[in-house]
Amino acid sequence: MTVKDYFIQKGIQKMLIDRFLEQELKRAGYAGVDIVRTPLGTRVTIYAERPGMVIGRRGSNIRLLTEKLQKLFNIENPQIDVVPIERPELNAKIMAERIARALERGVRFRRAAFIALRQIMEAGARGAEIVISGKLRSERARTEKYTAGVVYKSGHPAEAMVDEAVTYALLKPGVYGIKVRITLPDVPHPDDIKIKEVSEEKEEKKEEGGK
């Protein structure tokens, strides 16, 4: 196996594990996974909104996940760590899943989108965009978009400053697609302007030099 094939295979495996955990931990607010090989085995770090539901009573869910990861994905000695998401409203995957669950409960798509948009902006985001597509009002599919603030869509700002996620909700009319983009607040933005303060001594020296 070439180096290229090795990394492709590992990328595919991580994608499959991510989809598996997304289905298994949907109610726990699953937000992502990191997989790192160590001399003692494979460290699997799961990020979730509600870690207690991932762990289960006396670690029952963790043991079950460990067995499934070994059996389904041939992961050698998986060591699972669960990390809570401090600000779930700034995580695109969690917010997309919240909207999907709201739609499945019967909440109107506009109401679900506006509630999520308000929560994201109140959490301090610089901007957010929510796109919902499907048979929203009739038999013909369409797309609704809701935005607030600034959302970068190209170049380095989009890669470094925007968290993006896509999920799906299965309803009676069909499958709805939900895409969420969040411009994070804790990352330096190219539009930020900083004004340097000049001390009085430097101003006096400049005046003396000008004379």
C-alpha cells in the first residue's frame, strides 16, 4: 500500500466512524470525533453537547461503543474520551442537528431557523447562515436561507473562521437538508481595525522634529 492509499483509507475510515457515531449519539448532541494512534492503542476523542448520555450509566454506553468500534471498524484497543462542548450554540453540527430534531417534532421550518439563528448570535457569533431545502411548502422542492451578521464564503477567512455542517431530517414530504455556517467570534477577522495609541512623549518628539 502506498502512502497516498494509506491516508485515503484512513480518511474514509474516519468518515465512516463519524457517520456511525452521528447516528448512535444523535440525542447526545454529537459534534465530532478525533482519532489518534498511540503505542497503547487508538485514542478516540468524542465531542458532545451532553457527555453524560455518551458515557451512560456506569460507563455502559462507552463499553458498548468500544465493542462496536472494534468489531465494525477493526480499531485496535480503542480508548474513548468524551469532551464536552462549552458553547454548543457556536458549533455548526450541533445547531444543524437541533434544527433537524425540531423539524421532526413538527416545528415549522421558519420558526426553527429563526430560533437557532437567534441562539447563535446571542452566543457571540460574528455571523450565521442557515439554509433549509426540501418540499417546504408544496410538492416542488425549494430552498430557504436565513442570515445574520457576516459570513465568509471564500478564501482563507472561510476556511479559518467559519464552522460549517450539513445534516438531514426525514419528514412526511421527504428529506429536508439543513446547512449551518457560523462565523466564530474568537478568531481574528480581516475586517477588524486596530487603532494604535501614540504616547504623549512620541507626539512631543514629532513636533520638535518638525520644527
